[in-house]
Amino acid sequence: MVEEEFKDIGQEEKPEEKSEGYVRVKLPSRREVLGILDQRAGASRIIVRCMDGKTRNCRVPGRLRRRLWLRPGDVVIVAPWEFNNEKGDVLFKYNPTQVSWLKRNGYLKEIEEEF
């Protein structure tokens, strides 16, 4: 007799994920800068320490408010305002894999020295 293995409906074999792979990382363009979220200020505003040495009071634009959940320590791309350089908009949040890529390639070198 041939023995058959019976599986429960919820138990499916999952293919093994490869740990090696390409990581696509969005880099800041011309006027944009990388920054680390320092503190939430309320009303969709946050305090961000930017890589150019300034601390900016940034806001999350309306189109990103529900999609972009930010916590202190997150790495983000900030677009400084043209008329007031002390303020800016948060455009993008990096996930942990992208942050490790940024550190490996030297984009977050200054931040590692601070902590």
C-alpha cells in the first residue's frame, strides 16, 4: 500500500524566499535631502534631522497622510520649501531593507556617527 500524506486546508507549502536579491532604492534628487524623523509634532507635522545639518519642521502632504505612517527613527526623503528653508514636505519613507542598503553604500554615514 502506498502511504499518502494528507494536508490540512490551511497548510500549504511555501516556497523558500531567497535572501539574496536586488533592492531598489529611491535616492533623493536635486533639492531633496535624506533625514531621520526626530519627533512627531501633531497635525501631520514632524521634526526631521536632515543630512545637510538642519532640523526642519516637515509636514506630510494630504495625498500621503493615510498611506505613510511615520515613527521616530524612520529614514525619509524631505523636500525643503523654496521660500522657507526651515520647513519641508516628507515625500518618501524607506523600509528597513532599503535603510541597510543606504548605510552600506555610504548615504547614511553621518547618521551612524551621531548614534
